[in-house]
Amino acid sequence: MTRGSGSGTRDESVAAQPAPPPLHARPGRQGPYESHGGHGGVRDGLRGDVGGGVREAPALSTDGLPGWLDPVVRAARTVRPTQLSRFLPPEDGRGRQSAVLVLFGEGPRGPELLLQERAGSLRSHAGQPSFPGGALDPQDGDPQTTGPLRAALREAEEETGLDPAGVQLFGVLPRLYIPVSEFVVTPVLGWWRAPSPVGAVDPAETARVFTVPVADLTDPDHRVTVVHPGGFQGPAFTVESALVWGFTAGVIDRLLHFAGWEQPWDRSREVPLDWRA
């Protein structure tokens, strides 16, 4: 158990921004994607509330966020769905509503993101890193308002054991669609203002829970392009002894880009995937 503190297609219409100084040196204030086929970590299971940590309707707030999150806040407010993915929710309302928690914290090396690794015994995407998240339950409420916020916190608590009371939700990205699984996914952005112990709650579903320094995600040496035999190609990250790819990597890639944190990297560096991925 550890304590966390922390698209396949590039949008060339957005002007490249200079890379920021090392994020761990940035002062703080006091206080998204194409998938080759599969949901890339969005779970299908339905569960009831646990621990009572998310029974109250959550709300979004930017009060007291550290200064280094300002570019992420701006990106969430201004990014258009088509800048994140060519797969958008069907206009007829089809698709299973779900949410993932994109949780930023701060650790010894500065800003971090919380990820989990799916158990190797699962039938789909075994061993693949992902954000905590899953399908909305009926008790989560309206999918068009606070339902995704509640679901993101609830699923994160169920999967990683984090205390939702220590998470401040500050934004959401546009809903994205994963055609093969028919999931409509809302990425919910959070600040881990009061970190709590986390770990794999159910080893049958989650192999481990870990944090990744944003400095590693922006490091060009940790960036590659994955190539699947089915034709999918997309951005990926080699971090924390893991290959982060698919939906999760797509969201991270676009966040880094639109927050102005992206550094030039060699897109010709390819990592092949096999049919089981």
C-alpha cells in the first residue's frame, strides 16, 4: 500500500507552447481519445456505495488550488470535444454512462497522477494501467449533472481505498465515446488536497495502485507510440514499470498538450502490441 500525493491524433491547429520549468520547482498557492477496441480501464461492474464517503452530491470548486494547476483548469474550460477525440457520444443518447477520476496530487517529485493497474487475470485489458473509474450506478444520480462526479469518487474509493473527503473536484473534460464497449466516459478532474493511503482493494480486479510524477510523463524519454495489429496507433508512456496506453494515455496526452506542459518527443519510437492487448 502506498500513499499517493499524486488521441491518437494530434491537433495541429493548436499552437505549440513552450515547456514549463520542472513542475516540482513551480511555486504553489496556499490553500483525453482513440482506442483500438476496448474500454481501456473503464469498468463494467455495478456496486453500491461504500463507506458513505460520497453520499453528498459533489460540486466543482477551484478555490485554493495550487498555482501549477491553473493551466489544467483553463484547458478544462476551453477544450472542445473534437480536440480530444474523433469518437464523440452518439447524438441519439446511446451509450453507457461512465466516469474516470483524473486525480492530481503532489509528492516528493512534485505533481503526480494517480493510476491503477488492472489484474493480470482479467479477460479484457489485463495488466493495463488506467484511471480509477467505471459505469454510473443508479444512485449516482443524473448523468448530465453530478452523476459522473459522484461515480468517479465512488469508483475510486471502491478500487483504491482513497478517502473521497480529501479530494477536491475542480473540472470535467468533454464526454468521450468508446465505440467497441459503447461507454460514454466523462473524465473528472480532481486535486488530492488531503492524501490518504491507497492500494488495491480487490486483487481480483486491481493488481496495484500507484502515482506517476508529471515530470516523468512530460519527459520525452518516457514517450512512445504504441501500434496494435488491429491498426490502432496512439500515444503511450513508459513509467513506473508500466506501459500506459489506450484511453488513459490519450487523456494524459491531451492534458499535457493543452496545459502547455508537453515537450517535443519522438513519435517514430514505436512499441508493438499483440492481439491480446
